Amino acid sequence: MARVGPAATLLGVVSGGWNIFAYLQACRSACPAETSAPSGLLGGLYLGLSIVLLLASLGSVVGPRPIFYAMALVAGLADAVEALGHNGVVSGDLVVTFVLVTLCAVFSLLAAGTGTGVSEQSHPMNLPVFG
């Protein structure tokens, strides 16, 4: 099975960046009801979660494996805030946002659950002894 940690990291960076971009587009839009990012207090919470998701995914490159649990939690919260702040207009941006963040949560959970250790049989210190 291929390692899913790099895929989860990449999805976290892309979805966090996409969510920040969507929020900034909503702030600059003349009609924020047509954007995928929520507005008001939920919009601020959405922006904060997106920044945390982006930073956690960057930290997962060198950090411990439990960071993937944090990424999955933050991605799930971002999905919930997006669903609560949804205004009824379904756009392509909204679908992309939900897909990216949901995939990030799923891959983060998979990455947190997979062991990255080397088996005892293939460990480099397990050398054959010639007598």
C-alpha cells in the first residue's frame, strides 16, 4: 500500500489555500451570496480554520503522525462551518471546496492510522550472521 501521508499533506495545503482564496474572493465580491465562502462570524471562523489547516498540513511534513488527526478534525470543522454558512446557491466553487476538504479529512485519517515503521524482517539492523 502506498503511503498516504504525502497525499494528505498535499490535499491539506491545496484545500487550505483554496479556502483562503475563496474567503478573500467573498470579501472582494460585490455579491457575496454567490461565493462559496460563508460571510459574517462564520466566515471569520472559516478563515481561521483554513489557516490552521494550511499550517497543520505544512507541519505534517516534519511533524509527528498525530498532526494528521488534527488535520482531519480541522477539515471536518471547516466542512461543518461551510455547510452551516451555505446560502443555498450551489456553485462549482462550493462543490470543489467540499470535495477538497472532505478528501483532506479522509486522507488525513488514513495517514494517521497507517504505520510508517519498518518491519522487523526488513529492518537494516537485522543482518544475517555468518558463523
